[in-house]
Amino acid sequence: MIKLYNTMSRRKEDFVPVEPGKVSMYVCGPTVYNYIHIGNARPMIFFDTVRRYFEYRGYEVRYVSNFTDVDDKIIKEALKEGVDSSVISERYIAECKKDMSGMNVEPATVNPLATQEIDGMIDMISTLIEKGYAYEVDGTVYFRVRRFRNYGSLSGKNLDDLRSGFRDLKVTGEEQKEDPLDFVLWKPKKEGEPYWESPWSQGRPGWHIECSVMSKKYLGEQIDIHGGGEDLIFPHHENEIAQSEAASGRTFAKYWMHNAFLMVDKIKMSKSLGNFFTVREVASKYDLEVLRFFMLSAQYRSPLNFSEEQMEQAKSGLERIQSAGQRLKELTEHAPEIPMTEEEAAAGQSFIASFEEAMDDDFNTAVAEAAVFDLVKYANTNAPSMGRAQAKDLFDKLLKMTDILGIAAVKEQGLLEEDIIKLIDERTEARKQKNWARADQIRNELSAKGIILEDTKDGVKWKKA
Ligand code: AMP
Ligand code: ZN
């Protein structure tokens, strides 16, 4: 049984899906006005791992994650560059997808774009107005927070405290609100901004309504899991709950999951603080698989500090796993054909059992990674006397675990073109020196890596086997 921590109930609960055998998950995606930073990558990597684990456990997963492609920050960036805001959002969606692919984050079942879902937003806002949960003033539509009884249940905030806080810092232009807690569902355009027609004004939706609408459209009125970083609990997720439940009259999400922050020098990494690294920057130094492995080295509800030292540790850990993977793979082909003993079978089973136990316990990837290292250590110790059956068993188990974590069990050992050319030049030189042994050795080495050499009168040609 998978247990997960539900932010709503503030405790770990058994996972029981709305529909048996199926999981519907919505995870709030990035606002696309720049390259994503590695703080944004934490929910991407973590929830991708959650999805993989549910699939491993036999669930059919529908995973939806949006791109917020209309927003003040995108408009600001567009004005700065003198282009349409769609140029900015399209560019950074494409870049974000490249980063995701580098981090082995599988494409979601659907990646909806806010700008493609405006009709649905207008429908939901109209419903909220009809039901008395929203009101319009001068083209702006607000959600009437005091009408929604459960407001504050996710974040556990006291509404009176919130109200008095707001009163002190009244935002100009928002005096027309009935209550300082009321939030925007639709706002009129300002000069030069992108806009859509609506019954209230030419304008655009507020941020919160996007997710309520996209989640409903692609997953239905009630979903299993809604996720995101913990900064989204208030107000974003609180507001999503208010909108969705006021409109449908049903519980919106059964489980709310929130990852803690990625930190740098003990401070949250964020664009506004400027203390961030983009995934792209990290990619120039490390394989993004290392970033993924690092990200999963902590339980997702614990803050995780990013540092060079931690990344180096993740890198060598990953190398240790992959060299053991390589060794096991070779043993599956070359080890003596002796049957596996009962103890050997039990040892293999114990690693996968600890891995599953860790993942069942609120997706504890830190302990799951430790189970992988236990398997690796055992494999390295026993490799010299290992039979083929056991090698196959351990390799198969290692593959299962690394697939769930989204890392490779064996590094592809492809040669770079420049390395091939270097070796060919060295071989030509060796032949000139009549060093036939070295020349043959190079030919064999290349052939083992799938590179075939052909000596022609115009020199050496090579091709991949
Ligand atoms: P944003 O583009 O700021 O809306 O963020 C997209 C996602 O990244 C949200 O789920 C945020 O909660 C998450 N996020 C942003 N910064 C961090 C961070 N430093 N650590 C973990 N998650 C973050
Ligand atoms: Zn959202």
C-alpha cells in the first residue's frame, strides 16, 4: 500500500484512488518567461518519479502539467525585447522541454497552455458569478472569499489575521473589492497587453483560475493528486480549491502534495532573489542525470541545499551505480552458468523490498537510493564468484530501481567522433613505425565499440557497425 503525506490532513494517508487502478495527477508548471532554474526542476523531477512509481505499481496514470504562458512577467519580457508575448512563451516552452528531456522527465500526458483554455476559464468564471461566488466591478471579476466556507483549510491560515494584514497594505486600485481577501478571476487589459474578449471586459484571466480549469478539463472535477512546490499552498492552491469546489460542489483533489524548497546557502532559490542557477547552466558542467540523482537524494518534504560538493557526490554515486551496472551486464553474458542459490535469490529480493518499502512510505527517494547502493555494494563484492543466473537477477532488479528513479543503470559508452579520429591517427602512425601490435590493438578496440575501419588508397575510412 502506498502512503503519502497529504498537506490537507497534515498526516500520511493510505493512497486510495478515486477510480481503482487509475491515478489522476495535476502538477502546477512553470511560468515561461526565462530558462527554468533548478528550483523549478525539483517538482518536475520529483513528480515524474512519483508517476513512474505509480506505473511500476500497475496504475494507469494520467499526468497533467501546465505551462503558464500569459502573465505580467512574460509581458514585461516581451516589451523589453519588443516582440509579441507569444514569442517569449513559445521560446521558453521549447527550452523548458529540452531541459526536461535532459533530466529524463517524461512528457506529461497533457501539457496544456493557459492561452489555449480561455473559453473554459470564461465558463467557470460565469458559473461562479451565477452561484454568487464571484462579482464584477468595472470589468474586473473577483472571487468572493467569505462565501466559500472552507477557505483556509489547506494552508491553515486564520482569515481574520490575513484580513487585517491586507488592510495595512492596501493595494491601490483594489479598493473596489468587497473584502481584502478577494482575488482576481479576470482583469481588464492595460494598453499594449494581450487580451481576450469576455462578458466583462477585454482582458485576461487571473493565474489561479487557469489551473482549476485545465485540471477539470483534462482530469475531471475530482482528481487524486494535486502537486507543486510548497510556496504554492497559499494563496495559489487555496484559491484553486475555492474556485473548483465552489463551481462543482465536489471535493477537488483527494491528496495535496508539496515539495520543499531547493536552497542555496540555506536560502530558497528563486528568480526574484537572483540566487538561482538555471538547469542550462548546470548542464554545461554536469550530465543532467546527475542533477536528477542529486534532487532525489533527499526526501521531497525536506529542504535540499544545492552545492558543488553535493553535486560531485551525486556524480560519483551515479558513476558507482553505473559501473556496477556495466559489470553486471557483462556477467549476464560471460559468467559461468551455475544456478542461483536460495540465499542469493533472497539477497536480491531484499534490495527490491527495501526500495519498495521506501517508495511506499511517502516516496522516500533518499532511502530508495540507499537501497540501490546496497545492491551495488553486494554486486561488487560478489562479482568475482557470481553465476549468470544471479547476475541476471541482480541486473534486472537494478534496472527496475533505476528506471523508477529515472537514471540509466549502464552508461552508454559511445565514442565521440574526435576520439575516433584521434585513435585512427594513432593507428596510422603506429603502422608507419611498423608497430603492428599497437595498430591491431587500436583496430580491435574500435571494433569492440562498434567502429569498423576500412583501409583504402585514400586513407582510412570508418563507419559504425
Ligand atoms: P514558478 O515558475 O515560480 O511558478 O514555479 C514553478 C514550480 O516550481 C512551482 O511548483 C514552484 O513551487 C516550484 N519552485 C519554485 N522555486 C522553487 C525552489 N526553490 N524549490 C523548489 N520548488 C520551487
Ligand atoms: Zn496551479
